[in-house]
Amino acid sequence: MLSAFLKSVSHTGRDETGATAVEYGIMVALIAVVIIAAVTLLGSTVRETFSQVQCSVSGKTWTAATTSGGTGTCA
């Protein structure tokens, strides 16, 4: 009887299926936080770059902003 109890206890400690799901959930949450931070920090720079490329493709001249927070103009 004691050996059956010890066998069941040893199998219980090895079952990690629930822990794996929790670990994947934490990984997904951390990846989402990193993506949100990157989009927030780089959003205006990427928008400015796409505006410059759009202006160049249309054959116009891009003039950069004179202030760090401003946007350039396409003429």
C-alpha cells in the first residue's frame, strides 16, 4: 500500500501540462507588451518615413520639419 501511494505522488509531481499553458500565456503577454512599447516609441518616426517615401514616389520634394515634434511637408 505504501508503494502505491509513493507511486501516485511521484506521478503527480511530474504532470506539468497546466504549467506549460501558464508559461505560454506569460510569454504571449510579454511579447504583446514589447510590441505595444515599440509601436508607441517608433510610431511617429515610421509615419514620417512613410510620408517621405510617398512624397518621393509621387515626384514631389520632401522638406523636413524644423522642429523635432513637427511633420515635414511635401511640395
